Amino acid sequence: MGRPLQRPPAMGLNKVSAMTKIQWRSWGGATAVGVGEVNGLWCLPQCETKGYPATITLSNIRWGKRGGFYAGFTVNAPGLPEEQAKRLTDQRFSSRER
């Protein structure tokens, strides 16, 4: 099969967190790695204009009729509150966030 085609500049991670300003370092293999900023409702108002610098790793590639997509992710962001870091490690996108 081919490779996932989209390299999104931003993506919702869950109901309260997002990754923005993503620049992809690798794409299309078993994993994809990008750097950008993570933010969410949990860090307002401090991160309204600038989130935490972060690296996102997408994993668990799945294939469907329209091509491939990554079903899992981990975000590594030094300085991220511990509770949020746990919520962004070894997670799966819900069908609504793909």
C-alpha cells in the first residue's frame, strides 16, 4: 500500500488538547515525527497564544479504503504538567479526531 498523504500543520489530540505549528521531520513509515506546540483548555489563559514546545510521534498506522492514517500518538513536551503528560502518552485518536 501507499503512504498516508496528509501532513497536517495542526491536529486535535483529544477533547481538550491540540498540537499546532507542526513541522514534520519524518512521515509515511511505521511512525511519523513532528515538532510544534501543544496546548489545551487545561493551560488557559497562559498558553492562549503560545503552547508548550513539543514533539509528537504518530504510530499504529491503519489502512482503509481512502488510504492510510495513524491511529496512535505520544506527545513529549518538557515542562508539561505531569497529569497532562500522562494523558498525551501512548494514546489513540478517537474516530472523531481523525
